[in-house]
Amino acid sequence: MKKTEVKKLTLEEKISLLTGADNWQTESADGKVRQVFLSDGPSGLRMHDLKNNYATIKATALPTCHVLSYTWDTDLAFEYGATIADECIIHGADVLLGPGVNIKRTPLCGRNFEYLSEDPYLAGVFGAAYVEGVQSKGVGACVKHYCANNSEADRCHQSSEVDERTLHEIYLKPFEMTMKAKPWTVMCSYNPINGIYASENRKLLNDVLRGEFGFDGLIMSDWGAVHNPVRAVQATLDLCMPHRDDSAGLISEAVKSGKIGEAEIDERAQKVIDLAEKAERAAVKRKVTTTAEERHETAVKIAKEGIVLLKNEGNVLPLGGNAENGGQNKYFVLGELSEKPFISGGGSGEVQTAFVQKALHEHIAEKTGAETKYRNFCGWEPNWRDIYGDAYEADVTILPVGHDRSVESEAHDRSSLRLTPEQEDMILRVAGYAKKTVVIVYAGSAVDMSRWIGAVDGVVFSGYAGEGVNEALSDLLCGKANFGGKLTETFPLSLEDTYKGGRTSDGMTDLYDDGIFVGYRYYDKEKKEVLFPFGFGLSYAKFEYGDLRIEKTGESDYDIVYNVTNVSEAAGKEISQVYVKDVLATARRPEKELKGFSKDLIAPHETKTVRVHLDISAFAYYNVSLGKWYAENGVFEIFVGGSSRNLPLKGKLYLELPEDTQYSVR
Ligand code: GLC
């Protein structure tokens, strides 16, 4: 197809392209440019049927992205993106508005369920794989929300005050890493960064994203994030979404008055045309390769890989009996979440699924063959006597608890990390009568369990795990599958233990004076205990680590080689993690940083040799004086293990880069 030259359009037509035609489509410039249909994700197609009074189209509700990240499996991230892309193709969306790669700076953020990690490296590898998956189907991705949009409170006006180094090392890093997948689009965030709105922040949009990161696609605004269409064009924002009546007039005025040159309009309009032509070229090759059933199965598979086992005292799990727990054959499930589990947080990322799940207690009864009693829990008028009696008679009592979109959603943050007092009371009261208790938590980010976790035997963090959660969860609980998921965010002991107790805003600005010490980097620096560390997750299998070798394969390339042995009778997947510490750094650096990982299926009593490659990015930090990433010669310690706080293997290497790459040499 011919390439539309922006020169052939009138100035008016070019300017018309710089805002949407409506809520979801780009403009056509009087029919000369193909319209592009944009639609939400990021955990499934969330599209409004323009021909059916905006009703939300039913789609496959995959586990939300935080559960995807708990799989630590980038192949699944690819499959995840490709799965959603199939439904984009079916319903005619050209660009999927995902992934969200914002860093989980505080567990209070209402949109953490949509994001990937507190660690920029992990968020970056997952973001890139997700984009590759979506775009492998000829559908565009949209990496969002650029940038430093790490809480929902007053997200449209509160400025994120972030220093240069922290921006690059923590908040920009996932966007930079996602660029390797060549995303078609990036979405700028609502918030100002250091006092300038993202939509008119030329330094971040042009100098950093386009210049430093080499992004050559289209930059769109978040919906309603443009405060001034003229300043947005001057900052090189290409597309103001959604449609804005006054955009064309204001921009035309600015051209007339010389505030904006026609060459700038041409550049911005060409990006819209390029996107349209990319979509047009791709559309003819798009092919749906999955059925609705297969997409549902993918939702189940990813949930199974991402749900995390946090506590399993006395091997209360798996249900159905095992050598350690002497067999169990009577279960009691209390609470309506067994029938209607929370599968997502709220807002633009919430997918409407048509899939009706079988209740968790029905799955358990089927998969264990055991008597499984169920009671809905009427919080306001519970029949405690009967509840206590059922708990007392059962071998294991299962309590599904958590909170829904009213607590975790776009546009607002949580004010507490705890369950409701009623739920905490219910857990403690029932556990007082139960022989054994397993609590299943449905939430989109870290939960403070400290008040009740000591009173129960098992805890499973289901997260918001999509339409297949009951099938996946029951397989895991009943031992038909093994837990392998691990947390990609720290679960602190309390909100008070988080940086400034989560109160970093003065109402006008959010001061990022925690700097690079975010997530485990913060808890390490403060030497704080946590409820569950970054990278933590249990399994029915048990793994031991040994034989660490560090092999230099290039000037700044190393292979970290080690053995992982499954010392149990259960097959299982182990996510081993590699952390790096710059021991004698001239700049202040974290205690350790995740720089590699591997997920390996290991049979009982099998030993697997794992090899993780590190390149110079594993040693470098962002040096503001140099205005670039910089690796300093010297000794680096390497830690390997099953979580950020369980690193049994330790080694060291001496980075010896050429003298002329070094500064401030002592
Ligand atoms: C919302 C969200 C963004 C979403 C867009 C369209 O406000 O911030 O993630 O893609 O608007 O719904």
C-alpha cells in the first residue's frame, strides 16, 4: 500500500490527526488516513461496543498482570500478550493499551494489580515479552503510563518529584527495557514529573524517550491527560486522547502565530499516519489462532503458575492427604468468595468475562473425593455456633478472604494494607475452633497479615487471578499441580514499615526522597524484617542450591552457573534468582539488585545445572554527572537463591574494564 506523505495533506487535515476522532479511534483526515482503534487491556480486551451503546464486550479475563509476574516466566508473558491480541483481532482493535510497567513504589497504589513489579529489571523483561507477544499477532502494544505514575491519589495533578538518577534507575528503566520489543506506542501519564505534566514534558518525551531510548513510534496521552494541546505538540506528544473539541483550533492558532512551525505539525501528523499504515499493513496478515476455550485454558494455566503459596505449616496442603498430614478427608469452606472469587481490581483494566466459574468448594470435593461442606458467610448475621461446629468437625477449614475493586482500583489508593476488621476477626474466631485452617487471599497487592497469620496453618495468595482462578487454585490446593509462583513485590509487616508509612505526599507533590531505595532495596537498606520478601514463594517440593561457579565470557560478560537439587518426592519448578552487589562503589548503591533469574522444572532428587548470563547492565548504575549508565571497576558480589532473603550461594568477581572507561579512580 502506498505511503501517505504528510505533505499531501492540508494543514487543517494534519492538525485534525493530532487528537482522537472519539474515545477510542484516531482521526481519518477526511478519509485520507486509516483510523486506528485503540482498546484497553492490560489483562484482557476491554472494549466498548460503539454500536451497542457502549456496552462492554465480553472477553477472556486473564490473571491480572501482577499474577502474571509472579510466574517469573517471560514465555508466559509472550503467550499472555498474544492471547489478548487474538481477541483484539476478533473485535477489530488495532492497538492494545498495555502493558502497564509502572514500578510498585508503595503497596497502597490502587493499580498495583495492573503492574509488574517493584523491581525495574523484572518489570522490564516482562514488559518486553508482553509487547512481543501482542505484536507477534500484528496488533500494536502501548507501554504505559510514562512516567513516575506510582500512586492513584490525585494522579491528574500531583507532581512526582524524582531526582535524575532515581528516574533512570527505577522509574524509566522498565520503559527503556521494553523498547527492545519496539512497541508501536507509548502512553504518557496524567501526573506532572518535577512540575511539568507528562503530556507537555519535552525532556521526557523527546530527549529521553525518543532520544536516549530510541523510541520511534507514536506517543499518545492518557485519556484526558493533555492540559494544553499546543504545549503538548511542542513537547512532541503525537496524539491527544480522547477527542478534544478545542484541539484543532488552538493548534491552528499557534501555527498562525508562529508558536508552532508547520514542520512540527508534519512530524507529529506523520507519526499518526505511520501508526495507521503499520496497522493497515498488519491487519491483512492478522490471524486468530486460538479458540475461546484455548484462551480460557491459558487463563487457567497462567493462574496456576502465578498463584503463590506463602505458608504451609505441617504440610496442611495438599488437601486429600499426604504422608505428613496423615490423611484428611473432611473439609469446610466458609465464604461466598468460593462461589464468586475476586478476579480483578477496578477501572479501565477490568475485563468483563462471560465465563461462569464452578465454586471452589465444588472443585475441592471433586478433586479430593472428600466430604466438603460449604457455608456462605453472612458477615452481618453469622450463625457462629454452626460455623464453629463445622470448623471443629472438619479436618481442614478453608477461608477465602480479600477485597474487590472497591478497595483496589484505578483512580484511588488503599489507605490500609489490612483486610477488613470483620474478615480478620472471622479468621481468628474460626481458626480457634478449626483443627487446621488455610486462608486464601484475593487482593491486588501486598496484604498485612500480621494480626492473624500466626493462627492459621496455610496461606495462599491468589491475587486477582482471572476467570480460571477456581480451577487453577483447586488443582494447586489438591496437589494436582504444584505451586511455583513467587512474589515480585515485598509484603511488609505493616504499613508503618513501608517508606514513611506510605505518606510521601504533601497533597500537591509526591516527594520521591526514598530515591533508588524502593521495594526490597529499601527494606535491605533499613535492615527491616518483612512478612514475605521479594522473590518468595513455597512449593510442595524442596530445593537446595550448590556448586556456584562464575565464568568470565567477555570483557564485562559473565555466566553465573550453579546447581539446584530437588530434595523432595514432589516434582516442582524452582525460580532461582541472581542478585549483584557493588561492594566498593563510589556512589551509594543498594545492598543488592536482581539481575537474572531462571525457572526450572526439577524432578524429585534431580539436580539441574542452571546458567544465568550477566552483561554490563548487571553492574552499571545511572551516573548523573556523566549523564549515562556507568559501571565502575572493582569487586562485585554475586548472590544466588530462592528469594531476596534466602541466598545460600555467594561468589565474587572483579570487573576490569579498560582504564579509559573509568572515572574518579582512587
Ligand atoms: C485510563 C487509564 C489508562 C487507560 C485509558 C483508556 O484513565 O489511566 O490506563 O488505558 O484511560 O481507558
